[in-house]
Amino acid sequence: MRNKIQKVGLVISGVLIGVALAFNIPAIAEHGVAEPLPLSELREFTEVFGKIKTDYVEPVSDKKLIDDAINGMLSGLDPHSAYMDADAFKELEDGTQGEFGGLGIEVSMEDGFIKVVSPIEDTPAQKAGIKSGDLIVKLDDTPVKGMTINDAVKRMRGAPNTPITLTIVRKGVNKPFAVTLMRAIIKVKSVKYKLVEPNFGYVRITQFQERSGENLAQAITALTKENKAPLKGIVLDLRNDPGGLLTSAVGVAATFLKPGSLVVYTEGRAEDAKMRLTADPDSYLHGDQADYLKNMPIWVKTVPMVVLINGGSASASEIVAGALQDQKRAVIMGTQSFGKGSVQTILPLGNGTGIKLTTARYFTPSGRSIQVKGITPDIVVEEAKVVDSKDDGLLNIREGDLENHLPNPNKPDAKAPVTPPVIVQPSKSGKTHKDDKVNPDEVVSKDDFQLNQALGLLKGINIFKGEAKTN
């Protein structure tokens, strides 16, 4: 498996533009029975091509027409397939390294406008109050309507310390408003951690990058050293994590699972798109990377865990949450996840360009497809926060809200959760915080209601374990 991962193409397990790569599935064009070309449709295409060349009001280059045709062909398939010119291809590669230039926004295209999936932590977008569900209708003085998503992303990227003004439409706000941001080099710190209380560690993964699994192992080592003893509970926070590298997701899950445990499997038309990835080095290492889990203490495989998720937890986050849930390894807490259960392969086309093509669906160990439905928490805990009186709440978008999304292949009654989730509502009189006032140096807020519920559950589990031992 590891040799296979090293020698073939790029696979994305993240949401939309600028999210992640992993080395897995080869070009789908190399398999299957060749079908005859649709000559009548090709004649129609060449006729339209010729009419544009001769009759359009202004001259148009052949390259632009072909690029636009490829882009339209791919964007019509599903929200995650796309054509990437040389610049977009390079930016996608840069994003996996955890550093790139721009604003720090994960985006999709919706009705001709740019829709914000999630602002990335500690970036100009988050600090300016950009929110999930915002529609970007204008970039500086240029309307977004009519742009491709690649064109819009290219305009938002730029030299550090240069300004750009976004015109935003937000649900609950009566009219569009402008926000001016200063571009910056986006350095995404993948793993953050803190000993929130003696014996209880908190680890947040903001995005699954090349070194996320390794950084998680280092975080656990550091928390253990600070605690001067093995931890009695871990909260793994995947809220608003848009996804990333497939191999890193497997590595994160493998940190807490016994070797050989199934993490995720994929199904597609190509034979090589059918994979079973387990909690073993062959499934989570790439290249000459050393096994960062080799010296993990044995207690990490059994320590009580709570995984926090929400509507911004997508793809790779859902792989981890689904694996830990199905393997009965952790309690999943929070709200329904995004629901992206498809895998994208990066296929280079030459000249530095490429296409991002949806080639498979992924499934949790029990056979659940996450597509559209997402991960249902074992304990539903809503966020407690104060919102602006002008805003009736965030526009919580999920995979099922995107145009042309793939359907869920499971039958309605297939692989249903065994028990309905427990629902915990935040007290109206309890502490709340306004989450657009972000302190980038603060790993986690002490007023985080969902985290406090997770810690309470972990303490209860430890009390129960202690009583069980004495009986």
C-alpha cells in the first residue's frame, strides 16, 4: 500500500479550493473499456467554437475558449470537481504545506457567487469577522457574478500587505456591506494543544496538513510531560476543520486506534479507487516519512476521548470522527458535520495545469456514507454564544446545500445509528462569548460551552471507571 501511495497521483480529502492533497489514486482514464467518441456532440462543440471565433464581438484566444470549456465541463459535475490553471495548481500544492498567500477563506461557488465555507483560524478573514455562509458578491469594484471560482480565488490572492475589499451578503443583514482586509502570508498552524486542567488535555486540529499526524504525536508527548503523568482524558477538537490530507486523517485516527483497525474505505469506478485504509504505517505514511506513532505510549489507545464536531467539520474531519465513532473509541459531541463524503483526485494535464476530479466516495468502518448526511454526534450539544441583534444566526451550509452535490448511496434505513443522540441545550443564563472577538493567542476559550460539556463527560467517565475498579 505504501509503495502505491508514493507512486501515483494526488487525492484531495478536503473541502473545495485550497484544501488538501494525499498520494493515492491514479488517473481514472487508464482503466475501463474505451467508448466511441460522441461525434455528433463533438461536431456541435466545434460549430459553437467556430461561431465564437468568427462572430463574437471581440477576438477570443483559442486557449481561453478551451480552458473555459474544460472548466464548465468539470464544474457541471459536482461542487468539488474543477479545472486548475498553472497558478491554481501551484496554490493547491502550497496549501498542503501549511503556508500560502491570501486571506484565509475556504470557499465554494453558489449561484454564481462565492460562498464562504469557513474562515481559517488566525487569518485576516477570521479576524475581520468573515463567517461561514457569507456570500461574496464583489471583489473591490468587480462583481463576482460571471467569474469562475479560480478567477475569484486568484483575485483574492496577492502580495502581503495589499488591501482588498469584499462586499458581503449575510443572512439576517438587510443590505450588503463592505469589509476591507489586508492580504497576508497565511501560515496555518495545524495542531494546537493545551492542558486545560490537570490530567485533561485539549488538542485542536485546524486543518489536515502533511505533518498533522506527526504534530499530534508531539502534542500528546508535550501534554504528558507537562502533566507529569499519563492523561485521564483527551478532547480532540475538529470544529470548523474543513479537511485536508487523507493520509493525515488516517494517521490522526490511527493515533488512538489499535493497529489494524479499519479507518476508512473508498469505492469508485476505477479499481485503484477502491481502498481500505487501516491504522497501520502503510496507510498513513508517505515517502520516506518515519513512523511518528512508533513510540506512542500504550495508554493513548485507551484513554477516554471526546471528539468535538460542528457544521464546519468536513471531509478528513468526518473520516476521523466516523472512524472513532464506529470503532467505539470516542464519544462524538457537538452538532451535525458538513457531509462531504467524496474523494477528489488531482490529475496533471501538462504545462503545470491539472484537473480536480471526483473519483470515489468514502465510507466509515461500519459502511456509512457521510455524503450529504454527515456525522451525527452521540451527544448533540449546541454552541452557546451571543450573536449580533441584526443577524438571526449563521447561515449553516452543508454539502447537501451545494448545487450538483453527489447523492448519498446508502438506503435511508441502511447503517443507521444504533441509538439516537442525547441532546444537551446550553442554558440561556449560562456564560456565553461573542466568537467574532477572537484572540489568536488563546488556544481555547474558558467559556467554550461545548468544551466544558466534553470535560464534564470525561470526568464522569473517570469516576465511573474508578468505582468499577473498587467493586
